[in-house]
Amino acid sequence: MNTALGDEPPRLGALEAQVMDTLWDHGPSTIRGVIDHLPSDPAYTTIATVLTNLDRKHLVASRKEGHSTLYEARASREEHVASVMNHALDTSKDRAASILRFMDNIPETDLALLRDYLQRRDDGPQA
């Protein structure tokens, strides 16, 4: 996902988010397969339209497989979330202050995860 300044990640409507969650959780799927995993029972044409919109937003890709069309997420959930977070930081007037404010509000378990990650990254590959 591109996170250049001004290149805002696409916003997801409620149904678009549910469709993306389905693709992220269950992998490539047909329109009928997406519908089967949703908590509601939307019309086939509604989900077809949502998937077309998600394709236009470059969030999903489609491919033919036999007589069916499979839709899949172009990026992982984690890549999408990171893109949204990067955009939020890019739009901040004070990136450092925003990062520090964010860090003040995350749980200790997340801080421990970050500490471990940074320690491993700083130690580099072991010979």
C-alpha cells in the first residue's frame, strides 16, 4: 500500500469493512462465499457492487477461476492498518508528539511487544 503524503488510504464503509474482514479472515472468495460469511444476508447485487467499489479503491483484485470470479484482498489487514496509521501520522502537524501521545495510551503488553521488536531489530542477525 502506498502511504505517500496526500495519498490517503481508502475509507471503508461499514459493509465494505465487513467484506474486507471476510476476505482477510477466509481468503479469496466468490460473491456467494462472501455473502455466506457475513452476519447479515445482503443481496447478491449489493455485494457485487461493494466488491466493484473495493476493486476501484485498489483494495481487492479479481480473477476468473472456471465459471466463477474470485475476489481477494490486495494487501493484508496488517498492511492496510499500517497504511492508515502512517497516513494519520503524515497528516499530523507534530509527528513526534503524535507518536508519543499514542505511546502514552497503548497497553503495557503492546509496549512490551515493541520493546522486544526493537531489541531484536537493534541486535541484528545473529552469526
